[in-house]
Amino acid sequence: MKRPPVLHYLLWLGGIIVVLSGCVGSSEPHTQTPAAPVASPTTLLTQLKPEGALPSSCPVTPIYQGGPPTPFITSALPWVQTQPTSSGIVGHLFFAGTTTGSGTYRVLHTGGGYPDGSSTKILWTIDHPHILNQIQIDGTNLFSPGMTFHQTINPGVGPWAVPSPEQYPSIVVVPSAGCWRLQISSGLAQGTLIMWVVGENG
């Protein structure tokens, strides 16, 4: 049977519309779901133990290794945070020298050095808006409160190169062994920590 001309035309027009709709659909931009951001790795925060036994009567400030990455804290260097933490003062303990993974640290020694010739180097960093170009260290022996010492650390004096105003290299010279409270201050930043210090026979 021969189809009427009008019906034949409608069928032909419908086919053209189907083809055109397919072409239009394929030209639409393809959207891809963005990948989730990859979190930056952090090193496990570990509280270190002293190499030797400390008296329970000396409440030493905890010493750590690792933790969230910061401009100053590395995974290898032990560090200590003064209290209150709002002071922003952190001591990076080069003398403690823990890189073996033993989980222990070397305690501070009197006189600014050890029998092996190494020093009691501490790099102080301060994250605080009101600091000076120097820091003060005031020490008090908690077992003998009459024993004190004072140090002024000025990055502008000495052989050290200072990377930024917030960093203060020092060699802390404690005069005698015992349980020492160290008051660290620079401008309005003030923090305290307690350290056990050994002498020649320690």
C-alpha cells in the first residue's frame, strides 16, 4: 500500500528531529566530580622518656618528638612547650639528640656542655605578636630556691645566624644539678618549664 504524501513527510521530519536531538545531547560538556583533597602526612607525636630515672619530686615538663608539621618542629628533633601554651614558646632541644628511635632523650647538663664536648644548645621559637629581639631565661632550683641564674639571649650578638626574629639560638648554662624551673620571656610572651639537670657525676 502506498503511504499518503503527508504521512510520509511527517515520518521523515520525526526522524530528522531524533537525529538532531542525539547530536545536541552528545555536545553537552562532561562534568567530572573533583577528587577529594589528600591530607598532608603528619609524624606520630611521641612523648620521650629520660635516659635515666628522675626523682618523682621533680615534675619535669614533657618532652616530645614529631607531631603536626610546623615551620620549626621536625620529626627528629625533641622539643618542649612552655606553659601556658598561649605563650607560644617552644624549645627545640638539640642537646637531647634523639634520632635512634629509642624513645628516650638526654637530660640537660650543667655548665652549658657535656663531658663529650657537646653543648646544651636550645633553639627557642616564639609564636606571639608581642616579642622583643631578645629573650630572658631566669632559673630557680626548686630543691634549693635560693639558687638562681639569669641569662639574656640576644640573636644579634654571637656567632649564630638568625633565620627570623622569632628564633633565638642559645646555650643554656645552668650552674648546678637539680630540679630547675626556667622562666622564658620576651616582651609579653612568658612561659615556664621544669627540667632535671645533671652534673659531672649525673
